[in-house]
Amino acid sequence: MPSREEVAYFGAGPAPLPTPVLEQGAKAFLNYDSTGLSLAEISHRSSTATKILADTRTSLTTLLDIPSNYDILFMHGGGSGEFSAVVFNMVAVWVEKRRRRAESELNGDSDKILERVRQEVRQDLRLDYLVTGSWSLKASQEAAALLEPIGKDLVNVALDARNDNGGKFGSIPPEESWKLSPRRSGQGIESAFVYYCDNETVDGVEFPSFPSILNPSLQDEHEEPLVVADMSSNFLSRRVDVSKHAVIFGGAQKNIGITDVTLAIVRKDILSTVPPPSFLHALGIWSPPTILNWPVVAKNNSLYNTMPIFSIWIAGEVMRSLLTIHGDSKLVGQEELSNAKAKIIYDILDANPSTYQVVPHTSVRSRMNICFRVCKGDAASEKSFLDGAESRMLQGLKGHRSVGGIRISNYNAVLMANVEKLAEYLKEFAKDHQETAK
């Protein structure tokens, strides 16, 4: 039976965790802080649980420099649950802004207010999605399904990266080609939000930086886009300007912790722009289910129902370990480390083009999920590569079932020593392949 030190794991999620965090977690799972109780047993209403939530929020705020006008929510449902939560909550915000405007202009006439907003929903409501990979595609499809009862053209796919890449994901076209909805507030078609996935786990595509076209500094304050980002798979791997986003969310099971908890960073004005549920229902729009209702979750300190306190504690420990390792540099230090690890792998892949073919374009290569084919996707060659890796305790390298190939997930907890071990195998396999091909 191999020891933990002998295994180099590159799985896409659940992903590796820092060994010291797991060791402390094992103790906390049995007897937390000498209480005689497991963290899996304590009440989520206890002062201990409340402190764990507060400490985790503090650590995340420190790492990301989260401004004071944002709240941090602990949610259920993973990233896929937030696909729905985004639609429910952000459409409600769009409706409430229109309702308030109509109320002020129509002297409170409830029938006229309802009719005006109903017409605006039919004519003006749009949800913009930047589809750059499998997960943003799923998010856009979820939005379309949820809104189909009120219209089939409400989701605007402003960018489908497959159109410029032979029907496959692997690029991000220039911003000037994106077909974003107009943002004239209250004057015709208006996007409720712009949604993007910062790093596509399946396809190995990552935005190099925040899209400049969405930068609020370039917009009139009344046209400022509400930007929603799924950062599930590159969370805490680099610096992020939270202030440019209305919402950032991420499942914990890649860079933050273990499954069971999802983090959502939500601007507070979003949480306070809430229409009466009866008004939404009169429009034929579902109000957010309680478990996905951001304002309800925020009001109840993320404890409306039983939260997995152990999972939140693990996430907090991971965050504190990053602060301990990188000190005042915080995510600058982690970003440098992530970039260095990714560079080692990409340099070897690029140096052996007859053996390895990186899937995404160079400009959008993910630092977290390195996707490539072996011998142009030859099944026997890829099986040989994976078998050789397994024999060397290099695990979790098989690509997603929907696309195949090889995927090296380079999350924060992947040690540099394990990257170097994998690098040696990549060079060895390429050398053997080239000699065989002679």
C-alpha cells in the first residue's frame, strides 16, 4: 500500500489538499479543540460553529482584499447549484429595479406597474453568457431552461468560442467580436448580468485577465455591467479585483477544500434589491428557492439550514495555510507559484510537439487544468501514457469523459516536487516515443 508521500495526485476535483490540513482535520473530526466532540457532530447553531464561519470569512477577505460592501455566503449545491441561484437572484434584481422605477413614475398604481414591468420583461430582459467551455455552456443552458416559461430568447450567448475554433472549445475570440446586450438602464433591452467562467476545468481554457470590455471604469455609472464569475477551479490561485464583480462563486472541492460547501461573494446592494415574491409570481417568474436565495442566506448568516461545519472549517484551514505560506504577499505569492508549476509542464509539452499536442490556444491556456493529447489522440498511445503514469504513482491524469485526452490539474495543493516528478515522466515518455518512431 503506497504512502501519501509516494502518490502524486493531479485529479480535477475533488483535488489534493495540503497534508498538514488533512492531519489537523483528522484530529478535528474525532475531537475538536479538546471538546470531546467531532466537528461533524457539533450544532451549526453553536458559538463554535459561528466562530468557524467568522474566521473563514476573515481569512477569505484578507486573501482577496474583499471590500466591505460585499458579503460572503456559504451555500449548498456546488457550482451547478449556483447556475440556478444566479438566474433566480439576478433576474429578481433586474425586475425589482424596473418595479421601483415604475412605482415612482406611475404614482404607485399597482395594476399599471405590473403591466409595465410585464411588458419590459418580455421585451427587454436579457441574460448575457460568455460561453468558453463546457461549464459556461451548462450554465447558459440552465438559464434558458429556467426562463423558458416566460420566453425562449432571453439568454443571449454573447460569445460561443466554438464558432471560431472549428466547433470545439479552446480559444477566446477578441472582445470586439462579442455580442453583448445593450446596457441603457431602463431604456429598452438591458442585460441583467454578464456571466463568465474564469477557468474551464474540462477544456483547459482560462481568461488571462478580467475582460476589459466589462470593466466598470469604462462605463457610465448607470450602464455598469453586473458581472458574475464562476471561479470554481482557479479560486485563490491568483489575484482578483473583486470590486469589478457583482458576484463571484466557486465550489470548494478544487482549490479551497472538500465537497459540501460552495462560496459566494455577493455585493450587498444585490442582496437588498429584492422584489416581493408575489410580484415575481404575477409576472410568471419563479422566486428564488429558499436554499438558493442569497438574501435569505445572508440574513441568516449562512445558517438557514444545517451547514457542513467541518467542510467550512477545512476551507478556513486551507485559507490560513495560504496566508502562513505567503505572508504579506498573499495571493501574489500563490500566483507566482501556480505560474511556475504550469510553465514547467507547458515547456515540456511544447518542446515535444510530435508526442504532445496542447488543446487550447497559447493565449488562453489554463494554469490549473493543462489539457493535451498524446500522439494526436491515438487511443493506444494515450492508454500507454496513462498506464506508465499509474505505475509511477502519477494519478488522476485522464481527461474528462466528454473530451478524452490527458488533463493535468495543477491546483494550489499540488506540490512542486510532484510537478517535477511528472515532468521527468513527460520527458521520458516523449523520448521513448520518438525513438520508437524512428
